[in-house]
Amino acid sequence: MTHRGSRVLHVGSLARVEGEGALHLSIDNGKVTAAQLKIYEPPRFFEAFLRGRRHTEPPDITSRICGICPVAYQMSACRAIEDVCGVTVDGQLAALRRLLYCGEWIESQTLHIYLLHAPDFLGYDSAVHLSRDRRADVERGLRLKQAGNAVLELLGGRSIHPVNVRVGGFHRTPTRAELRPLAAQLRRARDDAEETLRWVAGFDFPDAECDADLLALAAPDAYAIDTGTPTALRYGDGQKPRAFPVRDFTAHVVEEQVPYSTALQARLDGRRHLTGSLARYAISGHLLPHSVREAARAAGLDGVCRNPFRSIVVRAVEVLYAVEEALRLIGTYEPPPRPAVDVSPRAGTGHGATEAPRGTLYHRYVLDADGVVTDARLIPPTSQNQGAIEDDLRRIVQDRLRHGDATDAELTRLCERAIRNHDPCISCSAHFLDLTVERA
Amino acid sequence: MAEPPVRRRPRLGVFKFASCDGCQLTLLDCEDELLPLAAEIEIAHFVEASSDVQPGPYDLSLVEGSVSTPEHLERIRRIRAESRRLVTIGACATAGGVQALRNFADVAEFRATVYAKPDYIETLATSTPISAHVPVDFELRGCPIDRGQLIEVITAFLADRRPDIPDHSVCFACKRRGTTCLPVAHGIPCLGPVTHAGCGALCPAYGRGCYGCFGPSGSANMPAMIPLLRSDGMSDEDVLRFLHTFNVAKFAAIEPEREDP
């Protein structure tokens, strides 16, 4: 029954997020006594080998942590390094960064919606299986994903580990004419995004409520993507978000190591918390443009959505927003005078946080006077979400067992769904559970 | 009339070792080709994309990531035994990846930097390419790999021919693209002359010197390259960092002995 001993589970990753994992569930007389998410992605030691690198290098190096959200790593790294050096990147350079980030949101969230998550709701093993019966739906998803990649490729050079981002801005900025075909593609993508939202809103959603605290960046006048202040919304607190400065991130979000997983697990002020689409929508949903809010309402969402199964609907709302926002940014784009601002290194500590598709991604760097990194610290979304994911697992399995016993196969499927709800990076998400059930 | 015999579709396996997932994601980034490809081949093992995981044997296995844990050693041998053709994809699988920087450091110290209780973490002292452990039929370079090259590799192996992937340098691609030479025109340090082509000479097209993410080309002349980087303003430390990143083990292997002053 148990695979312990047959697999090496305590191998972890500095990437901490995507990759291979397992689940351990203990059931004692129909009661779930333990639900552990085991991530055994091999360690890659990024924080260690960032030491000794130049201040210009973390964006390219840390993007290699995740092929699914490299822009998020590049953006958080740039912000943190620029924070050390006392530089603010604003105006059209900031707008271009946000546009690039919109591309990643469209690509990455659509990948999760269509290729990883939707097959669960429709009873298929994969999008390829799904396409045999519903080819038009899958083709719409691929087209939408391709539009996100087109943004990444134009601004970044390529969609995975883009080459055009640098501390201070870009190596090269596009002309208005270069952005024009992109706008045409995004206008078609808007139809696909609207249709996607209608499509996922029609799925069947089991009842569930995640009672974790929520954490997302919040900006004063826009749905936070590339900038904002960490903001927490406690469960049961009503609508009273509390913000704290990004430099205090590690005072609030504290990582600890658990013996069964090589990913570190983080808690917010000692409590279980969740970051990502559900948290962002709860904290910044009121800042979405009217048309997107209306579409969300038509899809059955109101102010706060705490049902993790419905996260697919919230992701579809965010894709629609990212398409709209990309079109707005292209429409108001004026090429900046220079592709990057100068960033002269100086000694100090800097902090940067941005909203990766999966949630708040925090970087901290310490530089010496020559601009050499002497310390690095990275807190990705999935390490923050593990506690909430485990709690979801416990609750969802317990609810299921209240209606009678279930086979291992059924529980496995249920647990996999519960985990994919939170999109814990890709190779985890698609098929990753090696379920072990101990029954006393 | 008799039914035509059902053609057995070739079976594809996709496997992951220590990596960022970006190279296998490249397959899902083939938005135009994915469904037509899935009609020609059976995607038998691709955990990133499907929970329908079939046992081997596989006609073509794509392997991403480097060997970096004790469990990996056993697993890659098993995959090799089940694969008619095995192609490694990306800098991790072909050169050990960025995580091979550990090969030049003290892993115990690395582990302690990251984990409060290092005893829980099992890892090898080195991160090594797949070809250090099993025979490999083809190595597709890049951090990440190029989408067009991936399609070429898959179609070539399914047709039992060698992939048409030249091993010349990025300079060739730059000339073909009509990009002005950055070191010549602007004195920008560029690894293009010694870096394997395949990306389409992206960085120079964006005004940035090539940083070698595809690893060394077929005839990389490092003794000529390094003085060129120095004359473009790089310090010895900068040159070392430039070469020791995403394909650290590959560039290090062909670097000349450092001259005594």
C-alpha cells in the first residue's frame, strides 16, 4: 500500500515549485490524520550559486528556476536589484515590463486552464484526449496561449527565458509599428478569452471553501501584476486587508523546512495562507475594468471566491484582464528615449515582489560595493501555498469519506484535482501524485 | 474489401530530471503542431501534460534535466533500456545545466545555505549530463531549446533520419539575419563566435551580446575568444562568470589552461 522505501522522497529543489511531488495521506478509521504534500524536485541550489555573481545576472539566472514563469523571476529580480541601487524604472519602460508580464499571464494561465485543469472537469486524461471530442475548445485554448507567447516573443525575444530583459529596463525597446500586428492578434485573443470564461463558468464545481488567509500585492489604481504592496486578508476578518512593506516580507512570510518535503513551507504571521489568483481577485478584483468585472459577474463570481475548484474561473478572468491590459498598454505606447536606465551598483539590501501567475514571488539580494551578490533569498508562491494545499486535501478527502469509503483510485483522482486547483507549477500539476494511503 | 492494416503509431516518452521544465514546455508551446503531432504519434509518457501514463517501450524518448540525485542514476538507466531512441533536450540534459555550478563548489555548503536542516536533503555532489551515464542518440542544445529544432528532431527520428541541426556558431545565424556584429561595431562582448547556433541569433538582434545559452559550437576556438572578451572590456572574473553559467561544464571543458602571468 505504501510506497515508502521504494522511492526517495526527501530530495528537494531550490526551485521549490514545479517538478515532481508525492502525497501522503493517513486515514485512521475514516478520519484523515495526515495529508502531506511531498515535493521531491531535485535541489538546484540557486540561492547558493547566486553568491559571487554580478548584480546584472540574477534576472537571467533566476529565470532558469521556472520555465513556466521566467518573466516573474526576471521581474522580481530586477525590482530587488534596482531597490538596492536606488533606481526606479517608471514611465514607458514600466509599461513595457507590465506588457511583457501580461504575455506571461496569458500564456501561463491559459496553459493551466486548458492543458492541465480543464481535463479534470470534463473527465479526460489530457488536453490531447479532450481534443478528440472537443477539438474546437482545445484549439481556442492553444490560440489564446499562442497570443500570450507572441507578446513574450516580441518583447522578450523568446517565450521561455526571454533574453531582452535587463536590470534597469530592456536591451532594446520596440517601435510602435512593431507592436501593431501584436494588437491585431490580441484583439482576436480577446474573443477567445471571453469565450474561455464562458466555457469554464459552465463546468460543475464541487462545494468547497478554503479558509486560509489570502496574500497578494495590491496597487492603488490597478490590478497588481508587476508592482504593489504585500497585502493580507485574514479569513473571517471581513474586508479589512492589511498591508506591509515589501522589505518586511520575510518578517511576515516565514519559511520552515518539513522533513517530508524538500520544498520549504511558508506561513504568513504564523497562519496558513494562500497566494495566487484567488487571493489577487479577492484583494484587487474591484480594480478590474468595468467590462471585465461584468464578465466575471456573468461567470458567477462576486467579490471573493474561496472555492479552490472555481480558481479556473478566476484564472480565466485574469486572462481576459491581461489581454485587455496588453491592448491598453500597446494603445498608449510611446517608445522611451532609452531602452534602460543606468543602474550603478552600491552596497546594500534590496527587496522585490511581483505577482507570478501562481502568486507573490519575493526576491531579496545583498550586494557589496562592487555590485557582487553576497546573499540571495527567494520565496516562490508554491512554498507559500503548500500549507493551504495540504489543508484542502485533508478537508476534501474528509468530506468525501463522510459519504462512505472510497477506493484508492477515487481518492487519488480527488486529491490530484484538489492540488491542481492551486496550480503548483507545471510538472506537479499535470500528473504528479504517487498516493500512499495508510489505513488503520 | 479488406480494411487497410492499422499503422502502429510511434510511441513518445517525455522525461524530466533536474530542470526548470522549460524544455518540455517547449513541446506544449508548439501550439500549431501539437494536435497534428498527437495524431501521428502516441504520447505514451508525458506527465507534464497527461495523466494517462503508459509503460515502455518507447520509440523516442525526450529527456530533460540533469542527473543530480542517487535515484536519477537508476532511473536514467531504466529509461534508456525502454527507449529505442533517446534524445536529450536542453542545457541541463546535455551539459548539466546551471545547477552544474555546484560541480565547482562545496555541495555541503550549498545545501546548508538553502536548507536549515541539510540532513533531509539527498543530492549528488555533481550535476551531470545524461550522456555521462547512458548512450544518447542525439543532444539538442539550448537553455531553453528552440521550438523549430524540437519539431525537426521529433520528425527526423520518427522518419529514421538524422536531424538537420548544424553545429556551427551563432555568427552564421547573425549574418543570415543581417544583424550588425556587436563586438565589431560597438565593442559589446559577445559569445556568438563560440556558441552553438539554434536560437536564431536572438540576443544580438536585441542589441545584446550572446551569453552562450546553447553551449559551445562544433569548433569553438576558446584561445581566440577569451582575449577578444578581454579587449571588449571584460575582467578575468567577468570572463569566468560569462562562461560559467548555463553550460558551465561544456565551456569549462574546452577552456585553455589559464596562462601563468
